[in-house]
Amino acid sequence: MKNLNGTILIVLITIFNVFGQLPDRKFDIDEVTAIVITDPQNDFLSPEGVTWGVVGKSVEENNTVENIEELFKLAEANGIKVFVSPHYYYDHDHEWKFEGALEKLMHDISMFDRGDQLNKKGFKGSGADWLEQYKKYIDKDFVTLVGPHKIFGPEQNDLSLQLRKQKIDKVILAGMSGNLCVEAHMRELIEDGFEVAVVGDATASAILPGLDGNAAAQTNFKMISSHVYSTEELKNDLKNKK
Amino acid sequence: MKNLNGTILIVLITIFNVFGQLPDRKFDIDEVTAIVITDPQNDFLSPEGVTWGVVGKSVEENNTVENIEELFKLAEANGIKVFVSPHYYYDHDHEWKFEGALEKLMHDISMFDRGDQLNKKGFKGSGADWLEQYKKYIDKDFVTLVGPHKIFGPEQNDLSLQLRKQKIDKVILAGMSGNLCVEAHMRELIEDGFEVAVVGDATASAILPGLDGNAAAQTNFKMISSHVYSTEELKNDLKNKK
Amino acid sequence: MKNLNGTILIVLITIFNVFGQLPDRKFDIDEVTAIVITDPQNDFLSPEGVTWGVVGKSVEENNTVENIEELFKLAEANGIKVFVSPHYYYDHDHEWKFEGALEKLMHDISMFDRGDQLNKKGFKGSGADWLEQYKKYIDKDFVTLVGPHKIFGPEQNDLSLQLRKQKIDKVILAGMSGNLCVEAHMRELIEDGFEVAVVGDATASAILPGLDGNAAAQTNFKMISSHVYSTEELKNDLKNKK
Amino acid sequence: MKNLNGTILIVLITIFNVFGQLPDRKFDIDEVTAIVITDPQNDFLSPEGVTWGVVGKSVEENNTVENIEELFKLAEANGIKVFVSPHYYYDHDHEWKFEGALEKLMHDISMFDRGDQLNKKGFKGSGADWLEQYKKYIDKDFVTLVGPHKIFGPEQNDLSLQLRKQKIDKVILAGMSGNLCVEAHMRELIEDGFEVAVVGDATASAILPGLDGNAAAQTNFKMISSHVYSTEELKNDLKNKK
């Protein structure tokens, strides 16, 4: 429709072809930036968790468990606040009258189950509990635990409000699983007006026959977020800021 | 964590392996079901639109232009309401202080540009206008035009409200582009409590070097929605209901 | 601007003048109707709760404690689902960098305080706990406890989603306090596309010098909701349906 | 429940009694502060508008027309961005299957009617058009016109996003009508994490027999927002900042 813009587009396409990626947006880590981690829980990250059969390969290839731990360490060392958005399913969630494909699966395999929000019976060490090696960070004051999300995104919890109440404008996002909860958080935080970067290798996703969740997630992170970090790059960026 | 569930999981994984897909959710088209089409506009679907260089191949392979038209025809023939969620960028949107990767690109190439919501100067036939062959449907009463979305999802428009005000509970979703606006609408409508099916081949997505938007979209449609139709399958389903 | 409509308006104004109220909307209680109760907790409803000094008079005048209990009884007897939206403040909520007038006050007086969502220490019998006489209902299966709201409305919890997952379209609303959480829930549920009626005398509000929260709430309930019931009227309506 | 806090409460109640109002929150106007005006349109503010019979008295008593104009002037003189959130009803909005009391009334009297978002026929000078004396401000670059809200709040438009995209954190709110759209915007912006002050006398509300919308609005502004300005006070505050 717009020939002038057609020319600009060809230039942009050429940039894609030469550099093999989208032109990257500047992401400057400052005092209004926080780290958000989704679902750092056993059912996704422990070999004994209920989803290891489908996510384990991606977790190992991306080195996700260690990379998420590195984010906790970097946050504590650099005075960056961390917000954890967990996934819990309560007894009444099993009475829902309809669900999408993976929602149904998660309920069927009792993923992230807790009785209710006033009930911690059997919680310690369960699939809904934190991965053991993260507990020492999550217990500290630099980490805020927000309410549980109920499908994949933060639409039903207080993540955005807790960030705003701390005057946070920018988010560095990671956690589990990549194309479900991390991507849903990325998309909703962007619609809520946050600048969002993602740490690509501090996520992992289900890989099923013909369905590569990790490839989908990494593609959408690059097309939608402001910047995709590797954990190593983020570490270097923070070192250089000091 | 849960050995019994581990066993159930293995059974489920076996199902994936045998059938090559997730167990599908029942999606029953009834009187509370509507069709939602995102961005049926020139800048995505016309060879002269500003994004044809990156989406054209996917549009042609999926037969997207014809499949979206088929959805309009099926809706009219079967008494199904259609809601169109368009994408317009106004002059003031070009003053935003930050954007994600593709948001930036869309602004740079003047995609979907209109002066403002009270200004139709130059609109007719522009990249923001409907693809010519859809106008005869969109002008009819079975189609409701909701407000524009501003990033990718319906968080900033009245789509959900317009559906609810018509007592619609279920949505069959299609349009452009697959991994951006269609997927964002799928995710948000699900978080809003709608049952959502997607017509996979009535969408298409940008394909860039190393970034296959269509593959990402089709993966996430299958993992997240209640059902992924082909246009042909939907046509047959509706024929059988009569 | 529109003289014809001016005439219609005069007719409507006349109706207001004659009947002393807005023309009422039909509200038909059916199988997609649920009851929602906000904050049925000690800090609002017990004479020992921290806000009794400002809400006690309104609670007693409206007979709120008994009327809310009547709603639980009516729901159980008539097979109507009840959703409870509670108010909890966690330790980290006390670190917010800004608040509105009554938000600040609620934090200052330690209203609804709990350590965090994984911590029930000191909860039993505290201001955040249910009013004792409601526990026997809330423990039953016809009541669903959704996540806590964090300011006044359900924007940060899963109330809407839990209602939609049960295919609920209509809500009868009551609880504490009238012009804050009840009204905020009424407004947000309406924006979310629910039909909402309020049981006016199953709410009560803070009354401060020059600030009559109850009058404000009752005015806005009548102007905004589909119907304002008294508890007695609701009881009769349900009796007549049998 | 908490005796210590009971004491604090008594102190706070005493403060109310002495000063006749809630302890006020500091509201510091800075470079992240914007002004938001709802519905500065003929149907609310012109003696020929369809609601003048119910809002005219309150508009005149509060001096609302002049006070809103003063806000436009102050904004322009002080380099403060203004965002206008309008109210338009399209043809399809008249097909809604249910409405609340005043929603129904607004539709019945053809308030804010436009054909659709791509149709300006008959718009100029209609009830949906700006009050004539505001046009010279709204046409300038310091004013951003966001999408229409559809019930009372900004849940269905892009107000929050447009504010965030300009890195705005704080809002000074005014417009029409007080207990409906202004209050709904105040509540939703607060739930979205903005700091919100209201200019009480730059609003007005419907007053019906037994239903004083203005009293309700002013009560809730004081209880919920961070600060309630008078137009005069805001003018002085801005003068002192220079």
C-alpha cells in the first residue's frame, strides 16, 4: 500500500537476513527493573516432578535449573528485587467444567496440587513446593511471592500490582515453562505497559512429538520482547554496570 | 513426587507418542459460540501490504485469504455471529517511549496507520482497510466490529465485553497474524474464561531467518486451545449439525 | 442535542419523580446465577475487629451479620454456588511505596494481616479469619474460596475465572464493606460482562464525619447494578421459584 | 482482635473527628504525572445534552464546565500531558442482551450515539461531540484521545497502556460523571497501580430523588484516592512549583 514503506521494509528484511535476527531493542537495567520467575517448583524442575518426562530434555539442554539459580544469585548481589509467580491448583479447580488441552493434562496428572490456600497439609516436598535449592533465596526479603496464577498468565494474580506498588517499570523474565507460563507472563506484562526482557536459557518447555514447545517459546520471545538475554550475557551486563 | 501420577503421565506420554498429538478437547458448536477474526486487513493479507515480504509465503501456503473468507461464509450461512478485532495505529502511538521488537517494526513501516479514531482521511484502500473481498461480509449485521487492539491482545479493546453482552461463551478464532495477534487473543480469551478453538489454516505468520512464526503459532494453538480445526473440518462439522 | 430524546428523557425523569427510583432491571435467578460474598471476616464484622469503631453502627443498622448468614443458608437450601473473595495483607504488602487514603489506614491498623500465603501462624481467630458463625458454611462444598483481592476489587484474584469455569453468568453480591470492596466487585464484574444484583442490607460501610460510606454505596448500587435486593425480598423470590 | 491496633484505631478515629476528614496522602505533581478527563462531551455538559435534566444542577453548583476548562489551561501552561477517555455508543451496542440500571437509561436516551468507529456521519455538534469550548485544547498535541470506554471504566480501552507508554505513574482525574465514569476510572487506575488524585469540583453527577450521585462520588473520592483537590488548590499548587 505504501511504496516508500515497502522500501523501508526491504531494508529491514535485509537486516534480518544479514544478522539472522530482529533488530534488538535497548534494555537498560536500572533501579526500576525487577526479575520475575514463574513456577520454580518441583513438578517442572525436579526429575521426580510429574512433567519431567516431557520437559526434562529441554531443562537439561538449556541448563535451566542452574540458570534460574544464577538469576537469584545475580539479583541478590545486585540489589534487584525478585517476584515469584507460582502455580497452585486447589481442590475446587478440579471441578472446572471446561479446560484447554494442557490445562486438562495438568489437572489429570495432579500437577501443582494443594488442598486450598488455607491448607498446607502435604505441601512440603510436594510437586507444588519450590525446588529445594531455591528455598534459601525465596525465603529472603529480596524475593516477593505473589498469588498463584490459575491458567498460564498473571491475569488472576497480583503480580502487576505488586510490581507497580514498588514503582517497577521493567521486568527480566524467566522460569517454567517457556511457551506456557513464561510466554503468557511476557505477553500480559507487555499489554500492561511493562518493558520486558526474557532470559531464554533460564526457561525450558515441553517437547512432544511434532510439538516443540521450546522452539515456539524462543521464537516468540525474540519477536515480542524487548530483548532476549542468555544467562551469561545478563551476568556480564550486570558486571559491567558496577 | 507422585508415583501414581508418574504412571498416569507415562500413559499420557504413550498416547502422545501413538497419536502424535495432545488428547483433544471436545468443542461443541452451539448457540453461545461466535467466530472472532483478528486483523483481516490489507497490510497483512494483500500482496501490496507492508508485511507481505515476511508473511506472504505463510499466507499462500496456508491458503489463509480463502480460508478466512470461508469462515465469513460459514458464519452467515449458519447464523453464527462474527466479531472482528482490528489493528489501527494512530499518530500518538508513534510517540510511545518504548516498544518490543515487532511493535517497533510495525511502527517503523507505518503498518495499520490512521490519523486518529475521528479521522478517516486516506483510510479507504489503505493498509489499515479491510481486504477488499471481505468488505461485503463485514458490512452486514452478523459482524460486530470491536475497538482496535493496540499491541497484540484484546486487553485494550471491548472484545470480551461485546461477546459477553451477547451471552457468548465459546469462540472459534482465526485471522492474522498467527503467533502475534491470533495467539494473543487465544491466550487472553482463555484467561477471561472463554472456551477457545482455533482454525489453524485460517491464520498465517511471519517467517524470518531462524524464526518460524507459523510453527510457533501452530504448536501453541495445539497445546493451549480446546481444539484446532482446519477450515475443511469446521465446514464438515457445521454441515453435520444441520 | 436530540430533541426527540429530550422528550423521552423528560418522561424518564417523571418516572423517577413518581417512583422515587430508577427503572429496575429484571434479574432472573437461574442455574447460571451464583452468590459472591466479599470479606466475611472478623476485622469487619466482629465487635473486636479493628474497624468496628467506624463500621459497627452501619453493620448493626443494616443487620448485616445476620443477613450475610441468611445468604449462606439460602444458597445451600437452593443449590446456589457461593464464591467468597477474601482480603488478606501479607508482610510484603506493608512495603508498598504508595497507597490511597483507606489503603493506608488499613495497613496502619494491621487489618487482615497474615504473614504470607504459605503461613497460617496466628491465623485462627485473627482479624483475617472468618466470622466464627460463617465457618460451618464456608467449609462446605457449595462454597468456593477464591484468592485474596489486594486493594478493593477482584482485578488481582481469580474470582471472574472461577465463576466462568462454572459457566456462571449472573452474580448476587453482598459482604463488606459496601462502598469499598462490594462496590468495587460490582463495578468490575459488570465490566467483565456479568449481570450483577446486590443485596443492599447484606452490606455495611464505614461512616466517618462528613463521609457516609453506606449512603454512597446504596446510591451507586441502585444506579449501576441490575437490581438491588433486600435479604427479605431475595428470600421471597427464591421461595416463589420453588 | 488486635488490642494494640485498637488503640491506634482510636487515635485515627480521633483524627477524623478533629479534622473532619481522612488523613490525606501526599500527592506530588512531577514529570510522571498526567491529567485524565472523562467524557467532556455535550450530552453531559451542554444544557442541550440529553442528561442535563439530571446532571445540570450539579454541573452548575460545582462550576464543572469552567473547572474542566481550567484543567486544560493549567496542563498546557505547565507541560502536563492530558488524556481524554470518551464515551461513544455504536449501533451494535444497542443490541446488548442485558444492562445495569443507568446503562439501560443511557441507551434509551441515545446518549453518546455514533454509528460506528468508522462512521462520523452526524457527529459534529452531536451529543457525542466535545463541548465546543474544549475543542481548541483537545485538538492540540498535549492531549491524547484514547479509545472509548463502553460501560463506565477504562477496562475496555487503552487508557492505562497509553499512560504507561509515556512512563506516566500518577494521574490527576476529573470529568463526567462523578460517581459513574470518573469514579470507575479512579478505581480501575488504582487497581492498575497508578497513584490517583481527583479534582472534586471538576466533576458533577446525576442527582435523582433519593439518589445523590454527587455526594456518593465525593465520599468515595475522599476514601479511595490519594488526594482530592479543588481546582483552585491545584492551580495554587502548580503556581508554587514554578
